[in-house]
Amino acid sequence: MAKILLLGCGSLGRKLACRLIAAQHTVIAVKRRPLRDPLAGLQVLLVDITVASMVELIPTDVDLVVCALAPAERNAAAYQSVFQGGMQRVLAHFARSISSRRPHWLMVSSTSVYGQDRGQWVDESSPAEASSFNGQALIQAEQQLWAHCANSIVLRFSGIYGPGRESLIRRVREGRAMQYDPPCYSNRIHEADCLGILCFLIARSLSGKPLDKLYLVSDSAAVPLGEVALWLSEEMSCPPPPARPANVAIKGMNKRCRNDRLLALGYVLRYRTYRQGYGELLEPP
């Protein structure tokens, strides 16, 4: 079994840790704040990677590092501090390590790195030219990681939804305006598939099976957001959200993501479309 370091351990990281521990791996989590609820078998190191002196506390004698970082605030300064400065410090720390282990690296990134906003299809070969501060910060982090270890794996996740991640359901219930015409394409991936894909790729990486350095992670239904909203309103028996005027400044929020490379590896999505995923969320407990 492997020794795995989770660099960042929020909601997704904690659930990943549960699965890895159940698979008999040794798991160490690096995070800024203590866990709200302890997790049996998880070692937690309280480290803020934006503080140089604290980064030295991170162990380097590990087999795999999973980067699932999230800034404390959603602004340009916070993103730069974590994904540029913080990432740079961590990679320099590993580069100085005298450990004989040279860990595999896997980074959770986002489709926000794509600046396409006219309904174009994007995949791993599409240019990542985001104009948003979060997309630009993630691009910088990806490039730093590949420069440190050319075989690192980056996963660009589209919008994650699932239990506790139900913002679109709330929007529809509240009757908040939605754009229908022209259509604004959206992409999503259920949290259960996020975890399944992470475990799938971690297992392949640790076993030495060949992998590409980049995977776009999304379900198989890139559809207009208005279509999803109308379907949800029907399922919840509530009025459809009213139409809002066309938004001419969507900036990277109107694209269609292909998942062909991921599916070619043999991963089978549990929730292929929004209908399966949201349908389950709407079922009575």
C-alpha cells in the first residue's frame, strides 16, 4: 500500500481520504485549519502553504501527492497566494528533499482555465487562455507542476454538484432568472464521479500504468443551462425560472467539454447526464 499526501483537504479531499484509508493506504492531509470532525486513520498537519516557514513541515517521503487546494477567499490576491506562491514553495521544498522517494503528482484543477465563451467544444488539446483571475492562477499552478515533474497528472474538473452542492436546485426553486436565448452551455460532474475518477487514476498511477498528463473531467451532457433549469422545474413541479436578457459578457462560462480521453481509459461514469445525477438528488429521503 502507498503513502499518500493530500495537499488540501476540504469536502472533496476528506471524502477522498475516507476511500484511500479504506483501501489500506497511509494518508496524510495538509490543511490550514483542523478538521471539524476527526477522521479515523487520517494524519492531519496544520500547514498554511502561503507561509514559507510552515512548508518545511510537509513530509516528502511519500509515494503520491494529490493537490486539491482551495484559497480561503475568492479574490485574485488569495488565488495568487495559494496557486502561485504557495505552489512554488511546496514544489521547491520537494525539489530540495533528500528522500529517495520521488512521488507521483496529481492536481485537481478546473475547466475555468478555458476562456472559450461562444459555445465551442473544448478538450485537452484546446488552448487554456482564461481571462478570469481564478483560471489564470490555476494555469500558473499547472505549469509549475509540470515543470517540476513532467509526468504529473492534472484533472480539469467542470462544475461539481451532488449532496451539499445543490446551488442550481436552489436557484430554480427561488425562481431566479435564467438565460435561455441565446443558449449558454454548461458542464458538470457529480461529486461521486469526481471521487471515482480520482481513485481510478490514483490506482493506475501507483501501479505504473501509462497515463496522459491532462484529463478533462466532465459528464457526457454538455447542454444549455436553461435546459437543465427547465427540467429541474418540471421535476420539482415549480414554475420555470423567468428569462433574463442575453448576457453578452459571460467570459469563459459558455463552452462544451469533451470527456473522450477519460472514457477511453475505461472509466464508466455513474452519472452520465444531469438527469441521473439531479434525479437522485431530488428523490425523497
